[in-house]
Amino acid sequence: MKAPVSWIREHVDLPADATTEELARRLTDLGLKLEAIERPGHDITGPLVVGRVLTKSPEPQKNGKTINWCTVDVGDANGTGEPQGIVCGAHNFEPGDLVVVVLPGGVLPGDFAISARKTYGHLSAGMICSAAELGLPAGFGGASDGIIVLPADAGAPGDDAFALLPLRDEVIEFEINPDRAYALSLRGVAREAALAFDAPYADPVDRPVPAADGAGHPVVVDDPDGCPVFVARTVSGFDPTAPTPDWMARRIQLAGMRPISLAVDVTNYVMLETGRPIHGYDADKVTGALRVRRATAGERLTTLDGTDRALSPEDLVVTDDSGIIGLGGVMGGETTEMSSTTTRVLVEAAHWDAVSMFRTGRRHKITSEAGKRNERGVDPTICEAAADRVVELLVAHGGGTADAGVTVVGTPPEPTTVTVAADLPARVSGIDIDAATTRRHLAAVGCRVDGDDAALQVVVPPWRPDLTDPFDMVEEVVRIVGYGAVPSVLPTPTAGRGLTREQRLRRRVGRALAGAGLVEVVSFPFTGEAGLDALEVPADDERRRTVRLANPLSAEEPAYTTTLLTGTLAAAARNTGRGLPGVALFETGTVAFASDVAAPLLGVDRRPTDDELAALLAALPRQPLHLAVVLGGQRENPGWWGAGRDADWVDVVGVVRDLAGELGVEVQVENAQLAPWHPGRCAEVVLVGADGTRTTLGHAGELHPRVVTRLGLPPRTSAAELDLDLLLAAVPDTVRGPVFSTYPVAKEDVALLVDAPVPAGDVEAALREGAGELLESLRLFDVYTGTGVPDGKKSLAFALRFRALDRTLAEGEAAAARDAAVALATDRTGATLRA
């Protein structure tokens, strides 16, 4: 909202020494957020004076243009008292007219410096100014085009023209919050200014209005909830060629709107002044009574902006006998638009339901000054005063006559009453505010306050629909007292309870993975069919059962993801595509799997019962916490120490094993097949419980070559995805660290022949179990097929290390443990010792 300071002073008796900056500061303290202070015309400097045209000699030019060589009396403003010779291209003035002249040394808007220069064969010393050159509205001074001609009694040649023109106005622009709709008018801003300075205030709608007599234009309101009040007045004999007064056009311009014509400008001016949107119809184009109703399906309207609109049954419309002639409170229709031939103006001042206005504006994508005010809530009691003000201005400046009839349909809604404890502002703010102060400040904002000093009955003023509960009243009182008076009190912190078990474990996971050289990423948690297609997820896979969003951010990714790999692999591809030789990434986050249970639809009029809450919870999608790991490209850098190495499936399985070991959980890996992993290099990660139970945690291994190529990843990129909820739930409350023995280690290596399909993990598990408690470590260090190994077989070489905590092992103990391990492996997997 742009508010000219001169307009504010017209309604508030501000101190003469109150500066614009002080006014803006105090209004900001009251809650009107300062956006800017503008000073139109302040970029005009130098001698700008009144001049009288003495001579005007037209001189045709070769280019077909005719210029006027003029002599202009500027008094002593030029320092000589001699007439000034000036070339002027405009023709709307004659000798004897008073004009506005800027002399050499002056500067006009746009940093346009004026100097004496030779042009068209003459030395032109100055410029006779038009409205546009001074930044004034088009038509200022009575001319639709050309220079400004001042009234004959405007002054004498050489007088300062700044005193005659509105070139020293200052404008304060505020950002108005949606709940402060009253401040979208000079009436509201001036009221706040009066509050800020405790100054007398003159309400522009405090005026006598003619009584409704039912003899005006007939109006029928079929939807009183949508349009509680409708006022109609008519002005006849209006002169459509009458110009808008300069002062009105200038104020409209300073307020951020464009002057158009007198009839339109008057309605805009009254809207800016009072906050009440007004609409004017060409009364000769209106046939029959005006009727307010809801539109019906299939109806259409061409609005003033020339757009043909399909109407909704929720739209409030104004009709006459010819059909729909306007979207109520939003925009009028073309058929009854005022034009250059309008001589009878039908004035509409109506109060509209704010919710309907908001929905209609958004539905039709219409943004207008009227709609902006109607959808936020306007004072419903000023319709008659605003209509009377419009009629007054049309009669005064358009030469019309106000018709005797006044139509008023409906009554304003009853004001809201709020009960407020008198000490509530003090208790909420911490300021010592007594009951008398609360009463005084609420009355200052327009409330009527009744009741005793314990409980106040506050009747909300009609222009403040935002005041609906006791705490709104607290805000009104405190903002007048001043937010600066609110004491600064540091709250006493409650004793911390520390991190939860889950938080500690999640941080432990992050530290373990970061220690392994991985970098955490956070990717977009949504996916689409294309993302799952890229991973070659089968149609019957659970990961296809996504939870679709009602209002997705992207139409290509409308569902909550069921796997973190879509985002983590995309991050890996993006980084390698930008030149990184290798990536090692991990991500933790929730995924969601659709539920087969339909959620019940509950009302908001009561608290749900326990059974209803249970049904809602049962319908929630399952949302486990997952962990994704991606390794691709260079894993070990090359250097003087030797060649580098690319990551492969062994590395990603090793990351999973190391993480499990860090958490004190036993996992095993078994051969498996699952997209998007390579069928021969995919491991199922199995959680082994203390009681021997086995639970699948997820999968790890090398990605399928087609997936790698499709996503633009380095060859043989590997990945893992685990259910982190299951993993963390299995972590024991206490994890024992490694125990070190000071006694010598006994080393035994074995090479076992097994069938090629037998997983190495099964052989390792059998060896570990058979070796017993003396086994300190077990490591697979070689897998061999080739010369010396029968077809269909493979050789697995394991390094076994035995050690006791309390003694040096006796001769044969390590060998016995080795033999027991081999025996169990033979029994379970068919392994044989390789010669």
C-alpha cells in the first residue's frame, strides 16, 4: 500500500515538525511493515518557474515537423529580466498563457540536464515542460497531450513552480499483512498514524448519507450470505469528457495506480481513500433489476479484461435481464462497461463474502485491487458512505446530478464480541499493563469495551475482522504499548535427557561409514516409474507398491520412494559425470510402502476415538529407515607406491561387514538374485540372532551392467541397501571391544575344494563354528579355478589364526582345531582338502 503523506495529513492532525521518516518509524512500530519511502519529483532540481508566453512563431521543418520559436517572460529568474528564447514542439498553448519553464542548470527526471543549446537554428535557453517530462500524470493541467498550461491566476512570471505543482509529495509504501486489510486504504493508514501520534483523526466515511427509500435502481440479492449488503446509486447527466482533477489524478498515481477517466478514477480514488471497492456500470446498458446469485454450470462471462471465462457454481455473479454482467466483487463484465459515451453511471457499493472472493479470484486467476481488498475483508458498514462519496465526486467534477433514489439491500453482519481477562496482556507480555491501560488502548483501535476490570467484553470494530480471540486483543494492546517494552527474560532450560538410543546408534553408523571413507548425501525422496524402470525393478516387486502424493512437486516423480538407490545412484552419476575419478557415498532415510488398508475419513468436530486412531495408524504406509551405500570408480589412488584400484563388489560387502562389526552384530552373506544387482555378484545380507534366527537385512553387490550403462555410472559400480531399523534393533545394549592376548599366535592355512555354486560364506561359517573358541580370526584370501582344479569345482583358501587368552597353545591344539573346522565344513558343504 502506497500512502502519500499529504493525503494522510488530510485525515490526521499530525505535528507540523513530524518528518516522513518519523511517521514511517512509528507506523512500523505499530505493525505496518515499511517497504520504502518514495519522493517523486525530488529528482527535479534547479530553476523551475512560472513563465508567460509572449510570442509563438510556428516554423515548418524539412522533416515535416513544425516547431514553435517562443519568447517567454520568466521575470528575474534568469538573472537578466529579459524574455527567454525557447524552442517548443508542442502546440497546445497560445501567447499570454502561463506555462512551466525549466531554465538552464535544471535537471529533470532521468537525470536529464537542461542547458542553453542551439537547435532548429535558434539558441534555446530552457524548456517549456509537459506533464510527462515532470513525472506527472498524463493530462495534468487539462491537456491530454502537450505542455502544462497553468490557470491565469496561478502566479507571476518568475514565481517558483514547485509551489504550484505536486512535485514535493512523499509516499510511504507499506507491506500489508493479509490480516490487516483495513490498512489497504488511507482511512486505515491514517487511523494508525493518529494512534501513533495520539493525534485527532477525521474518518473519511463519517458523513451524512441520504436514507434508503427503495426508489433507486431495483436490486435483488438471492444469496445474502455471499452478499450481505448491496447499495446502488445513480448519477445522470454525467459528462464523459470531463477531465479528472489534477489533484485526484496525482494521488491515484502516487498510490500506485494509473489514472484512466473521471468515472473510473473516482471509483478508484474512493477505494483507496476508504478501502471499499466500488464498481460503476453504464446505467443505459443495464436492463432491468440487478440480481446477485451464484452462477450455474455452463454459464460464461467476458470480463473487462476481454477474457471469456467459464463460471463455477461457487462464483457470485451480478446479473440483469440480459444475463450475467459481472463477477461480484472481482471484476465487471464488458457489456455494461463505462465508456466515452457514458452519461448515466450506476454506482455499486456491495459487501462480499471474503472466502468466496478469494476462491473466485484464484479460480479465474484474476488479480485486481478490488479483489485484493474484498478477499481480505472490508468494513461492511461503510457501503452507503462510500457510494455517497462517489456520487459526490461525480457530481462535483463530472457535471452530473444525483438521482433521488437510494437502494440499500441487506444489513451488515453483527459485530463480534470477545471476552478478555483484563490482566491477560500483562501475563502474556510480561509488561506491567493495568486494566485501565487495556481499556484505553482497545478503545483507541476502535473497540467498544464493556465489563468489569476482571473480564472485559470487547466489541470488535467492523473494519477489523482479524480480531477473533483474546490473544488478538493482547497483540493490539502490546503493539500500542510498544514491543520494545517487552522485558528480555532468558528461559530456564530444562535438564537435558541426552540422545535417545536410536539417535546414538544412527550417529555411530554415520561415523563408522565416514571413517571408511564414505561421504553422506541427501537426495530427493520421491520417485516415479522411470526411476524404478532404470533399476529394472520387476512389476511384481514390493518396491513397485509406491505411495502416490496428491500434490507432487514433480509430475515425473509423484510417489514416495521405496528404495534409496534411485537417489543415491543419481548422486553418484552426477559426481562422476563432473570429473570425479571415484565415488564412495552413503545415505540414510525413510522409504514408504503402500498399505492395503484404506484410511477412514474422520470429521473435525470431535476427537477421534481410540478405535478410529488405531484404524488410522493401521492405514499408514510402512516407513522403515534404510541405508544405501554406493562405491564406484577409483577406490585406491595410484601413486609412487603403485597402481590404483577400482572399487568392486568385495569392497561394498566389506563395508557392510565392517559396519555390522562396529555395531556388535553378526551378519552373513549368501548368494542371491535381485534387481538392480548382477545375478552372479549379488549377496543377501542376513542378520544372525543370538538364538540362531536369520533375518534378511538387505542386499549388496555389483550392479547389473545394463543399469550401470543406463545411469552413466563407472563400470562395475557396486551398491548395498539395508533395512537400518532391523540392524539397529539387533544391536546389543553393550558392545564388547576386542580382547587381546599376549600369548603367541598359531597360524594354519587350509585350501578346500567345493562345488562351484557353493557360497564361500557357507564354507566360512562352517569353519568358524567347527574351529571352536580358540579361533581368533578367519579370512578368505584366495579363490582359484584353473589348472589342478577339477571342472565344476573351485578352491577356497582360508587363513586361520588360533590363540588362547591364558596360555601358549600346546603342540597339536591348533592342528586339532583346524581339523575340526575342516570336518564340519566337509559335512555341511561337501568340501575336501586340496592336496
